[in-house]
Amino acid sequence: MVDNSKRCKACDGTGILSDQEGWQYKCSVCNGDGIYNHTDATTSARIMNVDENNRLLD
């Protein structure tokens, strides 16, 4: 289990996010490891591709 002080709040430490339809994808905040640290803060945001139904395309 991940230390509570370092756990990513976006994915609650699981490393996986899901959309409204249940599609799961890697957490873009912590890069999928469930731990948020200073190196994650320096990573620039990336634009994700979506289809016509706004589902994320990996």
C-alpha cells in the first residue's frame, strides 16, 4: 500500500483512472504508479486523443 502522504489524490493510489463508461486508463497525474512526488509535478501536461464519443484513445 502507498504511504498516505505521497498517494496520488487523482487515482487514490491505484494508478488507474476510469471514465463515465467504465473505460480504464493509466493515471496521467502520477504516471500510473500511484505515488505523487516532485518529479510528477515537473512533467508537462499532454493532450489526450478522444474519439467522437469523447472516449480516451491510448
